[in-house]
Amino acid sequence: MVDHAFADLTLAALYDRLNPWGPGDDFYLGLVREARSVLDIGCGTGQLLRRARAEGHDGRLMGLDPAPAMLVQARRARPDVEWVLGDMRTRLWDGEFDLAVMTGHAFQELVGDEEIRHCLRGARAALGDGGRFVFETRNPAARAWERWTPDRVYEITAGDGTPVRVWYDVHGSGLSEGRVRFTETYDGDAWKAPQVCPGVLRFLDRESLEGFLAEAGLTVVEQYGDWGREPVTPASPEIITVARPA
């Protein structure tokens, strides 16, 4: 779901198993195929750019992530992609990319207003003429956090073949001041004890998103409610935003 936990090498090695390729990845891969230069902000293990390079994309591909353990996984798989440690507060580019993306709900990990502003200003600065910034956030009206309960246990297989169980537990009543606080628990048969990782996600509605984007000099050109590019409705699981420099 999120990568708060994945600063740990053991957990980072599980990320792709917990987050297998899906319709959202297909959506972004289609965009990457059309762009000569791509910046993936919060790239994690770099699944998207790794797949693009493996398919033959010969342009500039750069993945940015603040978690060293995630980039270890990325570099092992594709050393022919630029993998950069940091975030949009510490790394800046000037008009170098045709496309910037944030996938896997990474945008929701920007929980403070200033974090959001820094990221959006950085994404705007990184785009060249005609560039696009594309990202998704869960639609707060769909109340996804109500399904993040400890009885929903996900089981994956670690690299050594042993099972690992993962579950989520939301704190309090759920959404509070636009944020959901929760814990992720990982429990492996070969582990001495479970690993419990706290997390916070920010949920923004369309109006709030557009306000932050406009402040950063970005304008919304398209928004979708799901990976099939249907319109956003109160029941839509996602708010998928395509923005360009204003």
C-alpha cells in the first residue's frame, strides 16, 4: 500500500511481491513509452522504469526516492537507469523532463502542506515545454481506509520461500483533518518477532488538489476516477490527475 516501512532492506525486498504489477502500472507505462525523458518521483524499487527499459525505452529514465533500501533493489535490477537518492526538497531539475510521475499513491505520503508545495514546485520546474505531471491519490469520498482492517491479512512469499503475512490497522475513527494514521504489521515464519511500522496518509479532494497545483504553476488538463479513464464520481476509487505547466 505505501512504502513507509521499506527503509529496511528486509522489507524493501518484499515490496514488489506485496505490490505486483497492475492496471495502474499499465496506465503509467503507456505514458512513459510516449516520453523521451521521465522523472519518477518516489520510484520505490523502480518497477515502472525497469519495465520501460526492459521493453527498449532508450531515452532518459530517472527514479528518485528517499529510501536507500528501495534504491538498492532498483539498482540491482537495472543499473542502466538513473537512480537518485532524495526528494523534491533536496533535488531540483530545470526543464529536463517530458514527463514526471508519482505512482503507487506516493503523493499521499506528502502529509504536510509545505511538503506538497515543495514537491509540486519541484515537479513544475523539472518539466520542459509541453511536459506533463501525472499522479494519483485515493478519492477520500470512497473511504478506502474503512477496508484496512486487521482481519484482512495479505500473505506473500519471501525470497527464501517462507510466508510473510501483512495487515493494516487504522487508528481512531479513520480520517482526521484530512489524514489517516495506521500501522502496517509484517510477520514472517522465519522472523523472531513481527515488525510494526507506523504510517500517515493525506487525503485531498479535487478542489484542494487543484488549489495546490495552481499555486505551484500547474493546471489540471485531465482527471480520471479509475485506470480505465472513467470520470471522477463520489464512488471512484482514485483521483488520477494529468497536469501541465500553466
